[in-house]
Amino acid sequence: MKNLIATLGMALVTATTPALPAQANSPIDLMAQDHIDNGSLRFAQNCTYCHGANGIGGKHRKLQCRDFDPEYLFFTISEGLESGSFFMPPWADAFSEEKRWELVAFLMSLGRLETCD
């Protein structure tokens, strides 16, 4: 009986413990400054209308100082997102895989800012 209780207790702990974010399967170094800079330029050209300059927010919530999972960002950029009346188009046909990962690199850099707007 004790073994059953211990097993059930361990299963409960395992089921309620959040999983660590998966390591990104990115073909680029998400910390490399050149990839961050390329993503920043692409963001400025295509994303600021809704997300604000440097991700300060606009039509949608700000992207600065947030802890995103890189795989989630890549999927969202690639497939788009619909949330209430907000619609973000998919960018998979517009940008190569590398360019979408550069956007992820830039967005991940926003999570490491010392101060947020």
C-alpha cells in the first residue's frame, strides 16, 4: 500500500510540475548579434505597425521583457495567430526559415533588456 501511495504521489508531482521549455531547434545562433540585427531590421519593416517600435506595444501587447519560448515564437511567426479581433498573418510564405529565426533572435533579445519602455 505504501508503494502505491508513493507511486501515486510521484505521479501527481510529475503531472503538476511544469515542463522546462524545449531547446530551440534553430539553425542559427539566437544570441549572435548579426542575427539579432537582421531580425530587428525585419521587425522594424514588418511588425511595428501592430507591435510598436522595438516591441513597445501598439495594437497588441508589448514584447519587451517577456520570457518567450523560441519554438513558440517561431511557430507563431510562421503560422500566424488569431486572438479575439487581433489577427497576425502567417509569415512562412514571406520569409525563409532563417529569416523567421532571425525574428525570433530579435524577440528573444527583447526579453534581456535592462529597462523596458
